[in-house]
Amino acid sequence: MNFADRILYLRKSKGISQEELADKVGVSRQAVSKWESEQSMPDVEKIIIMSDYFNVTTDYILKGIEIVENKEEKSKEIVGKVFYIASTALIVIGLLCAIGEWYEKQTMSSIYGSMIIQVVGVFEYFLAKVISKENSSFYVKWLNTIIIAFIPISMITSYISELIFKVGGGISPYPIGIFHSFVFLLVYLIVIMVSYAYLKKQNKFLI
């Protein structure tokens, strides 16, 4: 693995784009592209910034020389990544269970267990932040946010659709009927776009 491959590997491991890395280092996206295609080399200052950001030595970036990490720290990092993935999985499972239970029983009490699963998923996410020094990737944050928002938004918009259009299927965890679906999609798309923009901006300045 040469210098260009190591920069590419580190960037992809961090889950960021060339543009995001360029912002972190203080160069243009084209400069990062040239580094990764072996067309140019960053100066010493940029290499130091990248070594701090990627939590590796300058020797690793320049020569591929790795320092053996503390086993305990490495173990914590792996556990943290597993918990990040598990948190998203639990939040998705909770949503699907809530939809299934509501479809079958049509009662709020039937989805409490599913919501508890989602709460456990959220707990795992924050536990991962405590255990691991690594932040979750942008997409883990974004997916968790929009999946968690699904049921509350559906319940709020089902109430709004009944209030405004005088039709609906009760306060439900997923869209029911054309009016509820319309209001839900409108609000949910706004939440998706706003959360994407906010987390993207937050991730941009997070080092």
C-alpha cells in the first residue's frame, strides 16, 4: 500500500468524502483527489493535521509504519463500532415490530414493546460513544435520526390529518389513508432534509 492508497484507505475508513477531508485539512477537493491519485504530495503541515484527524502517526501516512496499538483501546474501538451498528439494527427492528403489531391489533399498547426496543437502540448508540473514542459515521447518525422520527411524526400527522381533513385511521405509527399519507410525507421529507443538512454541517466541523 503506497502513500495514495493509505490516504484513500483512511478516508474511507472514516466514512467521509474527498470534500469533507479537504475541509478538515484546509485544502481543495482537487488537492485531495491528486493525493489519492499520486499526482501530488501534501506538505508537512497537512500530513500532521491528517495524522491527528485519523489518529495515526505521520510515519504511517508517509511510510506505512504502524505502531502497535494498545490492545484494550483497540478492543474498545471494535466494541464501539459493533454497538453503533447494533443501535441502528435495533431501531429498525423496533419500527418494523411497531408497524406489524399495529397492523394486527390497532392499539397503542401493542406498540409499547417495540418502542422499548428502539429506546434500547438509542441507549446502545450513546453507550458506543462512551466506550469508543470514534464518532459514529454520518450515515449511522442520520439513519438513526430519521428512523426514530418515523413513529412520532406519523402519530402527530395522523392527528393533524384528522383535525384538518376530518378523516383518518386514528393515531397510528405509520401512514393510513391518502390524507394522512400526504401530510406525513410532507413533514417526513422536511425532517429528512433538515436532519441531513444539520448533521452534514455538524460532521463537517467534527474532528
